[in-house]
Amino acid sequence: MNSLWLLMLLIFIAGCADSNTEQTSGHDTIVLKVAAAANLQYAMTELKSKFEESQPDVLLEVTYGSSGQFFSQVSQLAPYDIFFSADTNYPQKLMEQGFITKADYFPYASGQLVLWAPEGSPLDLETFGMQILLDPSVKKIAIASPRLAPYGSAAVEAMQHFELYDQIKVKLVLGENISQAAHFVESQAADVGVLAYSLVCVPERSNRGEYWKIPTDAYSPIIQTGGILKTSPHPAAARQIRDFALDHEGQEILTRFGYTIPEAN
């Protein structure tokens, strides 16, 4: 690390220290900036609520998006404290670049893929499974961008496993992240989607469509990992939310929202 880069990093951290702290009732409240993969939208909302109940002096400011976008932003010194990715690849790359230490890297959940069709769809997912994507009535298939989102690359892998990809790739509609792909199906911009189970098992969507779980041997395990960033001005508080996500209550929340728990935990 050259001296100019180190100086810039120290200035950046000093600037963040002020912006990440606010006065509440006469004492400082730490505001942690959390970068969270879009598949965590519902689970993280509950994690945030329960964590802030247990730690009233720490508030979470959560931004959702694709893991690839967050990787690019963090590499350019975006002011996040902790990153919950949808894979192992991006946090490991950040470790290689020196933004996350090995001690602050952690697996927290494993995700699953599903086919999802909106309420009223004539598609029989349960009977035909992935083969339904060949149905002539299916004009558009929503997935997350394979370039930016781990769930998108897993969707392509599943299609290739069933030897469908070359036949249906012209039907693909790419969301910037997995949440946007789900919105494409909800808004009928797509007939069906290959989505994260965590986004369709909640009442908001399970009552407005049908899903079919794609066999897990059709794609590589989606092991979701995270890391506390060296640039965080509040590493101790960042470790508190990490520990909360990994303890019994946090893991129960993640399980309820459709995740399984990695053996490493």
C-alpha cells in the first residue's frame, strides 16, 4: 500500500466517522451502513428490527442491490460498514484486495432457486418443472443479471443443467438484481421467473403466485457470505450485527425466510 493511497484512506475514514454518528436524546447513536444483496430484502427487514431492539444505540441504514454492484462500489471506497453478499466470490475478492480481513469474513446463509409464476398463470409448474420454460406461451423469463447477481448466474447454471439454456436464452429478461427480476414477473413484464426462494416464500408473494423449487443439484450451492469492511469507522458495532445474524435468533429469522444454514456456522 503506497503512502498516498494510505493518506486518502485515512481521510476517507475520518470523514465517515462524523457522517455515521448522530445525536439522539443527548447521546451518540451509531448509524451503520449495510450493503445487502437484494434477496435479503424481507429477512434483513426483520433482522434490522430485532437487532435495533436489542441495541438501541445502533441504527442500521440498509441499501439493497446486486452483489456485483456492491463489490464495485466497495472497491471504489463506498462508505459501507458491512457487506452481506449473495455469494462467496465477491467478499473473497474484497479480501484479496485488502478491504476485508479473514477474521471479519463470515458465511451466514445458503439460498435456493425457484420457478415462480404470478397468480392466475395457466402454467403448471408442479407437473412440468423446468420444462415449462419451453412452453410456447412463455414469451419472457425473468432472471437477475448473471454478470452482477449470483442468483442470476445460478439460474443460467440450472437452465444449462436441464439442457434448456440454448433454446430459451432469447426469452430472458434480465433484472439488475433478483428483486427487480421478481418485479418483472409481478408486473407481467415476464411470464415466469427464476428467483430466490427467500423472495417468494413470504405472504407478500406466496399469496400472489405459485412456485416450484428447482432441485439443488441443478446448480452450485448458493452460499451467502459477508464481511466487515476495514474502512468502517465502527467495526465493533459492525461485529455486533454480524454476531446477531449468526446467533440463534438471527439464524432462526433467516431459516424462516427460506434460507438454510451453512455447515460452517
